[in-house]
Amino acid sequence: MSNEEPSAFTVGTPPNRRRIAFRRRRPARAKAPGLVWLCGYRSDMDSTKASALDAEAARLGLGFLRFDYSGHGRSEGTLEDGTISLWLEEALAIIRAESKGPQILLGSSMGGWLALLAARALQQAGEGGRVAGLILIAPAVDFTEALLWERLPEDARRAIMEEGAWRRRSAYSDEPDVFTRALIEDGRKHLLFGGMIRTGCPTVVLQGMRDEDVPYAHALALVQRLGGDPATLTLIKDGDHRLSRPQDLELLFAAVERMAEAG
């Protein structure tokens, strides 16, 4: 974790205005694409992978932008108020405000879904040139529906719909995960698995085969839907959901370097 205080910018309008914390490493190479990190649910910009990527970006001379979603890390807000729409709004705002030139979007878990949504939104806005490529680590595409709602027991579904929220013990934090009715219902506005997915750029997917949160069959289903754009999938036989071991990070760094050089 960095000891330096992060910068901050404001996203949204009242009553949904919030201050978002971010860190930015300026590039040493003018023409190379930059990197933008989109973390997973309950993760933050000072995680093991994000911090390791910052050091790798420094070694390669690349710009690196990372931030905390609202309700995460050092940003304002509460987890219970978070939705895919709000976190996507924050991702798009920081890409537009704090990055110059083409960027490689790196998304981990839920961040992989958000990276795909951000690439689509930028394409639709005529800003597809902002995205040089996507690197997705255990991408939890459509996670609110396919990886959460469809797996929940009936009592959990009832709690979400009738009480507004359901909590479960987290494997990654002392605080419980919180899944709200707003998160589930809003997530249905952003589902991608209903058809083909066009990214408009190269996509690399890294997926552990021992991932209990995002099964590798989910990554295979994603790659099958990436029609018309170049995509590669690397399956790590003994990899778990985190993919933060030294050997996992080396695979990630190699993907970053290849895509940066190609860009």
C-alpha cells in the first residue's frame, strides 16, 4: 500500500455526488498506451495486483491510473449504495478526465465486466480510440445475475427483495459482503451475455481453473462471445480467483508488455 495520499475528483450530481480517490503515474514514454486499473468488488487501488502493476508500469515507462469505486477503499460512499451504473459512471469519468491518448483497460473480477462496459460506452460515444486493448483477470461478467442471483438460495433472494439487502461472510475481508436489491436490479440493465460482445480492440483473458468465484467455464463463455475482435484466453491450471502469486503476476506483466508494444 502506498503511503502517499491519493488525489480526488468529484463525480455525479446531487444527491449522488461523491469524491473518488485515485492515483496516477505519469508516462515516461510519450507514444505508448497508458494503463487503467479497474478493481474487483470489495477490492481497492492499493491491492497486491494494482501495486505490482504500478511498479511494472514504472519499469516499462507507462502511465498508470487506478482508483477506488465509491464505497471502496479511500473513496466516499457506502458499499450498500453501490450499483454497476454508479461504478461505471466513475470509471468513465476518470478515464475521460485523467488519461490522455489510448489506454489499456485492466479489469479484475467485477472490474473485467466494468472494463467491457466502459469500452462499449466509449465506442457508442465515438470515443473508441481511447481504448487500445483490454486485459481481463478472472472477469466476472454479469456477476450480479449469473454468478450471484442464479446461485443464491431462496432465503437469500427473499432477503434481497423484501428486506433490500443480504449479507454473507467474505472470503477477502473481515466485513461481510453486502448485496442489495438495487445492485441486482441495476445489474440487469448491463448484462452482456445475451448476445455477441464487440470490444473494438484486442482482448486478453487470464483465468484460473481453481477459481471458485468465477468458474473457468464463465471465461470460456465470454471468449466465445467476443466475435469479430481478436481475443486470447490463458487458463492457469492451478490458479485461484486472486491470481496474485508471483507466477500469475508474471503472466499479467507479459500480457501488458505485449499489448503496450503492439499499441
